[in-house]
Amino acid sequence: MRYKDYDIIDFLSDEFFIQWVKMPDKNTRHFWEKWMQQHPEKRETVLEAASIIRSVKYAHSFEVSDEIYVESFENIIKAGNQKKTGDEPKMGSWFSFFPLRKIAAIAILCFCGWMVHHHMIEGVEPIKPVVAEEITVFRSVPPGKRSVITLADSSRVYLNSGSEIEYPKAFSQGDRWVRLKGEAFFEVRKNGYPFSVFARSTEIKVLGTSFNVKEGHTNLSIALLSGKVQVNDQKGNQVQLNPAEMLAIEEDGKFSKTGFDPLEVTGWKDKILVFRSASFNEVKAKIENWYGIDLELEGKVSENWKYSGIYKDENLENVLRGICITSGWQYKIANRNITLYNPK
């Protein structure tokens, strides 16, 4: 069976795949990176299988003697080759759904389970069962808040308001990754192994660098401050970024590379709120997310209305005053609901 026909169970029993997940080397890493680029439709299945493999830690292994193992396996093979007799079910049709390799694996697992039970009831010290170590961490930040997270490799992640992140509690050798929803600024520590950020079906791969990732309503943007970044999208495209470059990927897969204003894009991590010729909808979205409030407008705003301003760790009322002074508006506050209106 070819890898493109694999399901999760097949990946979990494939030695070459397990080697890549547990102990990646140059060959396995190169093969699976190329393979996923050619088969993006399998990316979610591969990541799920890899996550299962990473999450399992064996406290103590249970060893079956060679003699018992061979005898058990021979009995399984003989059972599979027995001729159909009487009212027995048709083995051909049954085996078409359950390949012999998987039946054997299930039978051996059941046998091992019986051996564990047998040892326990005979008074022998029980063998500790396989335990799954919960290594995946989920963090979310509500609107109006921001957070700084230090990962196991000492890399730092600044998580913006209304964002979520998933990452391993401890990185296995050569495997550093996070999954992001929202916006975050990354300061990745260089240790010789790649670091991947997964966001909106896109992989951002780096070694040691600082960059911002923002998942918007209709696009994904990656802005690079230092180092180098390689972006792999779900269609197999690869784009490399140099410092001071920003890549925007639209929902339809189209992408564009431009320059960017570092203060406007990454100032949020230093509590700097920046508006650069922003429309009312952009101002509204930023303020609501920044302070965790609801902002409404009474009346209409001109299509040409734009606002620019920079606020360093300012409270909500000072920002509202700044907007109203330049626009001739006024504001009123009721709990966490803010209304802007034109008094004229």
C-alpha cells in the first residue's frame, strides 16, 4: 500500500513514519517534508497520527519470551490458513476487511494483556500499564488581555488578545512546533532544529528568528523582523521571507509579498496601539480587541474617514478622546459598551 492510501492506523504501525516522529534524521525529515508538500490533503491525518505517537510514553515495557512469541504467532497464522468447515464464516470475506497483519497485531496485544492479568492474579509484581503523558498545552487569551509564554526550548511567544495557541509541554528531539489561532509574535531560540508554526492550513518554518503571525478574517500574514522564514501552504507552494518582508495569503490561496511598518505590525507586544490611516471598521476592530469592549457608532461615517494615532499603554478613555478630538465626535460609556456619536 502506498502512503497516499494510508489512514491513521496505517501510519501508527509504519516503522519509517514512527522513526521520523520519534527520532528524525536528515533522511526521514527530507522525505516526509517533500511527501506532505506533494500530498497536502493528507497533512491533517499525518499530524494527527504524529500527535498520537508523541503523546504516548512507555513507563515499562512488557517483554514476551522469544519462544512464547513465536508459538503464539504460529498459532495465529495456522488459524488464518484453516479450511472453511460447516457453518463457519467465510474467511475470505472476513479477511478482506481485516488484513492478517492487523489481526495478528490485535491478537498479540490481547495475549500480552492476558499475561499481565495472569501475573497479577498469581501474586507476581504487576507490570505497569502503558501510560499516555499529556504533553499538549492549550493557552488562550481573552479580548483585552495579552500574554507572554516561554516554551520548553526557551523560545518566547507573545500572544495577542483573542488568540489561542497549542504546543507540546516538552519538545522531542528535532521536533518543535506550535499551532496558532489569532495573532502572536515569536522570538525563536536557535538550537539547530527547525521550529514550525501551523496557522490556517499553512506551515511557517524557521530556525532562529523573530516574526509576527496574524490570522485575519480573510487572510494570514507573516511579517519577518530577523532571520529567515520558509512558508509552506496547503497547495505545496513555498515562499521564503527576508527581514522587513511581509507575506499575505488570501483565502483563495493567492499571496503577495510587501514591506511593512514594524511599529504598526508588532507594536502591540510592547503595549503600543497604532493606527495608520485606519478606516472606522479597522479602528473599531482594534479597540474592541485591545480593550475587550463593544464599540458602536450612532449615525454615519464618511467613506473617506481615516484616523492615525499612536498610544503607548494608554487607557480606553484617552484613546477615545484622541479619536473624538480629531473627528468632532463625542462618546458615552455604559458598562463595557462604548458609543461614538456626532452631536451636530
